[in-house]
Amino acid sequence: MKSVFTVLLITVCSALQAQKVDLDKFIFTASYQEFPNATIDTSYHTYSVSVKGSTGANNQVNESELIERISIQGWKKLTSGAHVNINTVFEPVVMRNWEVKERVQVSKGKTDKDTIRTSYYHIEITYSFGAVSEMKDYKGNSIWREQVVSPESKQVYNTQEFSTIIEATFYFKYQAATELDKMNKYAVESAMNNLNNSLSYNFGYNTRTVNDIMWVLDTKKHPEYEAHRKAWLLARQSLFQMQPSQPVNEIRQMLDPAIAYFQRIPKKYSSNSKADRKIRYASYFNLAKIYYYLDDPDASMNEAGNLIMNGYDASDGKLLEQMAMNLKNLFAQKQRNSRHFPITPELYAGPQIAPVKVIATSLPVKKKK
């Protein structure tokens, strides 16, 4: 009788152990195209750049150098006849004040208690400078305008350092023209760098690679352990092969076995036990992530809703649901249905403008008298 009880106890314990569910986070990588943040006609693919105004007292930076600095990822630059033109107007750089500034460097001496203080001096120049940039399309519509540098804001430029105040002062006294030329160039180049960053953020098609997570079964004695890991590995390998410039159709086909497996789990483990809810949670979570990166926000929202209804870590479902909703809204705003599409600037051309038709009119012929 005792031996029968022992066998039953071992059987029950084994069954409970087999159904134990531990989940671990595993990282995967996916890539896609980021849309421009500003709203713009998606048929516009080319741009030109123009610069006006003074670039400093002696025009230290010429227009061609400034134009060369501007580039927008995913667009083609043309000298003229582009979909849009980016015109930047500069105001002169004006020095407002200058003063000697000290920088103290503290270093260790011969012993830990000893310290050496060394002073360095430079000239700090305060100046004002303004730059405005505007983008207009070939039809004359203003698309975007930005105050790249406000003439009201305080700008600071620092000269090189010297070991004494006298050296710094004499240098600026006799080399002021040279240093002011450097300041002019620094001001304009800084403004163009800021403009370039702003244009890339607002209008560039930038490639993004992200690391994200899925939940993987980590209980070796669970009957789904091997199959769960196999599905995870397939998902990770497939998403890793995703290319921002290529449609996701082939990746979707590669993922089909993993998707089918994660879809079977909730039907197979359908009880209200914590273990079953936990393994269902992993399936819903992983499916929501897979569909999200496959650019299928509706399917992702559906799985996020299942996760919420499942009753285990429902807050994760709400976050996934919001991610999918944001993606759906983004597609509607940008008039696209995927973040995976080719960017081919080398093939882009300016707008095809229909020639103006000239209607010929005949003048009355004067009769000879």
C-alpha cells in the first residue's frame, strides 16, 4: 500500500513539474525604413539648395561649400528643376563683446595629497547671427520654414588657449581680424550643420535597426520546451534577414511555421491555470511583436487584445496595442502600408512639368492702297 502511495505521489509531482512554466526574455533584431516626420507629398524625391545673404564680414564660406553641406537621406540633389528648393538666408555675424576667460586644470602632484593647479586663458567672443531656411515646392507652395539661428539668441565663440592673460590679450589685439574670420566661418558652418540635422529629421528616409524582445519557454521538463525554442529561433532568424528596402512577403513566408505554432498554443493550453495563462501570454506577446514588424498592425492589435483578455500581465497587452495603433495611424498619415520599400535616389528625376501651350494668332493683313 505504501509503495502504491509513493508511485501516485511521484506521478502527481511529475505532472505538476511538467506543467511548470518559466519564461525568459530573448532579444531579436529587425530593420525598417523610418518615414519623414514632416508631412510632404510622397511623390517628391528631388531637392535643390540655394543660399542668400552675407556669410560674414569677408564672406569666408562660399555658397558652393554651404550647398555641398546639405544632404537629405533618400532624396536626390539637383542643381535646379527639383521638386523642392531649400533656400537659406543669412544675416551678418556681429560681434557684441569679448573678454578673457580662465580655465583651471587640477592634476596630482608627487604625492596623493599634493595637487597642481594650472591656468589656461582664452578669449570668449559673444556675437549675434541669424539664419532662416524655407522649403518651397516647384509650384511655389511653402512646405516648411525654420529659424535655424535666432538673431536674438546669444552665441559664443572661443579662441585657442594661452598660458597667460597677457598672451591671450595681445593675441586678440593683433590677430582680431583672423580670429573674427574664423568666428564667421564657425557660425555659418554650425548653422548649416543644424539645418542639415533638421532636414534629415523632418524629410529624410533613414534606415533603423532595433533590438526587441520575445518571451521564450525556459522550463526544460515542459512538453513544449523544444518546440517553443524551435519556433523562437525561426522567428529570430527570419526577422534578422529583414531588409528595409525589400517587401516583407518572403519574410512572412519564412515566419509562417513559427506563427502557426504560437497560434496553436492557446488552443492546446486553454485552462485558467497560471501555467496555461503564462504560456498563452508568451504566444500572444510573440505574435503581436511578429505582426508589428511584418507591418500588420491590425493582426498585432488582435493579439494584443488576446493578451489583455488572457489576464496575465495585461499591461503588456495595452502597450503592444498602443504600438500597433500608432503604426496604423502612421500608415494612414503617410499614405503607405509598409515600412519596407526601396529607396533609389539614383533613379529619381525632377517633376515632369507640362509645357505651356502657345496659341498662335494671326494679325490682320493690311491691304496696299
